[in-house]
Amino acid sequence: MSLKLRAMRRWLPKRMDTLTLPSARDEAWRWSDMATLEAAREIKRVAGHVGSTARIGDGPRLVFIDGYYDPDFSEPGDLTLERVEFTSTHPLGQFAAGQGYELRFPPASFTAPIEIEHVVVGEESHLPLRFVLDDDAVVSVVETYSGGGWSNRLSEFSLGKGARLMRAVRLLQDEGFVSIRDEASIGEAASYVATFLGAGGMGSRIDGFLRLDGVGAFAEMGGALLTRGEQKQEAAVAVHHAAIEGTSRQVWRAVAADASTASLAARAEVARHAQKTDGEQSLRGLLLKRTATINLKPELEIFADDVKCAHGATVGELDAKALFYMQSRGIPEPQAKALLTHAFVADALDRIGEESVRDAFKADADAWLEAAL
Amino acid sequence: MLQITNLHAEVDGKPILKGLTLTVNAGEVHAIMGPNGAGKSTLGYVLGGRPGYEVTGGTVTFAGQDLLDLPPHERAAAGLFLGFQYPVEIPGVSNVQFLRESLNSQRRARDEAPLSGAEFLKLARAQAGALEMDAEMLKRPVNVGFSGGEKKRNEMVQMGILNPKFAVLDETDSGLDIDALRIVGDGINRIMRAPDKAVLLITHYQRLLDYVKPDFVHVLADGRITRTGGPELAHELEAQGYAQVAA
């Protein structure tokens, strides 16, 4: 891939004049925290770059400040960012529609893990991104959200035959709101795996629709939402099996402290002809305080008759017997709680294949636990 | 070493221990035997500080400190070890991680330097080997998928690593076959038979006492110690039953 990066000027941050936001009366948005989203738009802009997170590896780095690519902070290597137009009818995705960027990965290419940083310095920012993986391309992406304000993202993924995309996304904004709308089309024998970690102080909505279009496709979307204070985070995702022999996994964990709310809604849809589908959903919540709330909604919509779809949803508290057992061995209560909670969250973060990325995400989760317990 | 005086305790408002008095000196092994529901396990949990086991009267002094005043992890750091009748499974936390955190927490509480990963692994492998436990089991989540006997053996490995001054072992013999019983018995003797240590064995049966010879045997019935004797008392209990002897 040749280096081709147009020098880009900084655009003025985009601002919506009027917002028509989804209402809690709509079933798909009943747990959404649109009040925090609106308040995030009013967060005052701070001058200059608010700093970026530590690098995980030495692959390409793409930094987006307020939704615009910033070549000064980026190290794109061989990557080419093309500007393209986006459209969307999604209630939040539509605000991000318009001019955005596309990244293309040629057939059978292999790219070192790409680190994408979304830095927001206040108010609102919107960005549409498209990833196009040609046949057999292998791509790994780590995305980090930092700063404060409303970050609204629309991401599209197109995976050709045998392509593999591994994504790890962490929401670490100090305040504000992150809304993510992901749409993926997964081709024959292709694999799409996305793991999210919500461990910042912001509100969030992770919204996804993964379509298994090719025979034998694999789709996974999951992660961990950690909430405290009065924070509300939410994941609302759906996988749609449109071809035979597809496999999907939705493994989500929620940990809620104080008076916070974490909500997980995961749906698996199996079309009439999508026989031999293998679907699995595991939604589990851990309440650190009885004043916290966890909402879980596993949904299956199956029209084919030869499928295997398992689902489980449970909410509980830390095991008092395990806590005492650990304390009786000398571990103080806060550390015992942290170990048990870490183990609970690890289930979801262990899905991240790249060890350095997994370790970085676990460290973020541990930092959250230390502050919350 | 341990002085229990007129101890009263209740669970869910129901009195279980009703004036229990017992003194254990350094270098001694005491066995507590008694029928189901007598309060044997409650005694263990009260000494360990389990929430929900409320002390309503009496005192417990351990190595010169008021034991009941300490939270559970400080009791452990002071040298108390509670061997559980039903060791708890902890999915997602490996034995190595759990035990290293336990030992180093205790060491920090005693102002001792924590062990490095390598130092700890060497110690853990030696203790697992002495109890004929496969070192691979150290990597597995705590007690998850372990058989009843493996869990009890794991308790002894933990005791070997933590090296306490005083161990309360609650039915450590239950769920063990003959060979495992010998291994566990040998482990208790090796780790705890020392002039500056002591053991309180809670058991239903005489068979563990063939391997770990007690200095004193007590009968616990209805929340109190009703008889005290030497090892021969265990044989008498085995032959005649609790109803006869404890009355």
C-alpha cells in the first residue's frame, strides 16, 4: 500500500442545530440516557489537544480530534484515508452522516494493529468511518475514546470472503457521552470480532447491527460495561443470520456500582433459510450495591428450524461465601472484591486475541475497579 | 495460645454456642467431636469471623489479642487458619493468584516484604508436591471442578503455604478416601506439629485421629463442651455414640 495522505485542513466542528432524539417510549431506546447526551453537547470546549492515551504497540496510529483526522498527531504508515460520503437512517447514526473517511485493505493483506484515537475536547463531534476488507485481508484495530463532550460515531464494516477483523474498543471519556453505531456485512467464512470496554465517566450507547451475509461467517460482539455514580451505559446490539452455517457470539458483562445503571440488550435473528446457525448469548450483570440497576434483555428471533441458539441472562451480587473465603486467607475486603469483580469482567475481555491489547484493557478495568470499590 | 471463655454466639437470631470455654496451648492438638447441630462448624466460623455469626457473649483471646475485635483478614495475618468443611469455588481466579495475594497480604500486614512471583511459585510447588497434588492444579481456578478430596487437599496446600500458628480444621477428613486421609493427616503433622503451633480439629469420626494424634479430645453438645479427655475419649465415642457419652 502506498502512502497517500492528503494534507487536510481543520474543519470547524460540526454542530446540529436541532436534534430530534429517540424517546424512551420507543422500546429499542427505553434504557437510553438521552438527557446525558444533550448535556454533553453543552460541555465547554477546552483549547488545544487534551492529550492522548499511551500507545499499545507500534502499528499505525490515527488520531481524530473532534471527529476530524489530525495528521500532526497521526502515524498512518501505509494506510490511506479516502474521504467519502455517508448516509444513515439510524436515529443517532444520521447525525454522523455526510463526509467521512474510508480505509481499504487489499486482498490477503496483513496490517499491524491500528490504533485509532477519538479525542473530544467538548461540545459535540460526529464522524463516519468505513472499513473495507477485501478477501482474506486480516486487520486488527484498537479504538480509544478520551476527553469530554458528545462523541457520535457511525462505523461501517464490509468483510470479503475469508477476511478477518478484530476490534477492541474502549470508552474512557472522563465525562459526556459516547454513541456508537456499528453496521457490518460479513462475507463467506469471514470473521468479525468486536470487544468493548466502557470504563470511563461518560454515558454511552453502543449500538450495533451485524449481518452474516456469507456462508459460514462468524460474528462476535461483546464486552464489559462498568458504571458508577449516577452513570448510565448501554449496549443494544443485534446479529442477523442471513446465510447458512453462520456462528455468532454475544458475551456481555455489566458491573454497576452506587446508583448507576448498566443495560444490555442483545438480539439474535435467524432468517428462514439460515440453517445450521450456531448462536450464543451470555449476558451477566454484577451489582456492587443494591442501589444500582442492571437491565438485561436477551432476544432470539428464529425462523429457521435447524439451528442451535443458546442464551443465558443472570444478575447477581458478589458471592458472600467467596468473599469470606478470601478474607479468611488474609486478603482485605476491598482487594477480595476487586479480585472477584476482575474475574467476572475477564470473561468478556478474554475474547480479545492480542495479548498486549487484552492486558491494556484489563489494566483499564482494574483502574476502574480500584476507584469504584 | 487460644483462650475461649464463656462464648455465646447465634446465627439468624438462633443461639448456637451457649457458654463454650476452651484453652489451647502452643504445641497442642485438640479434637472437637460432637453430633450434628452441636455447633462445631459455628465455632470454626466464629473464630474465623464469618459475617452472620454473631457473638453475643464471652471472649476469645488469640496470642494475647482480642480475636473478636479483628476483621477476618487480620485474624489470618495474626496467624489463624480456617480449613473449610466446604471449600469455596472461585471461577476466574487461579489458585496461584489467590494464594500469592493471600500470602503477600498477610506479609504486608506483618511488615514483611512480599514474595516475588518466582519465590512464590517455588514455595507453592513444594507444598503441592508434599501433598501429592499435581502442580498443574495450581494454575486452575480455585477449587473449580475439583473433587471433594482434591478440595480438601488444596486446603492443606494453602495451609502449608500460609504457614499459620493456629489452624482450625473443620471436617478436613470428610470426603477423603483412605490414601488421601493418610496424605492429609501427614500434611497436618508436618505443617502444624511444632512447639510454637497448635491445631483444633473439628471432626465427626475417630479415623483422622489415627493419623493426627490429639492431646485432648472434647465433646461438644448443644453449644457447650460437655466432656474432655485424652485420645481414648474418641474411641469411647466411636464405640458408644454421642448420645451415651455426651449426656
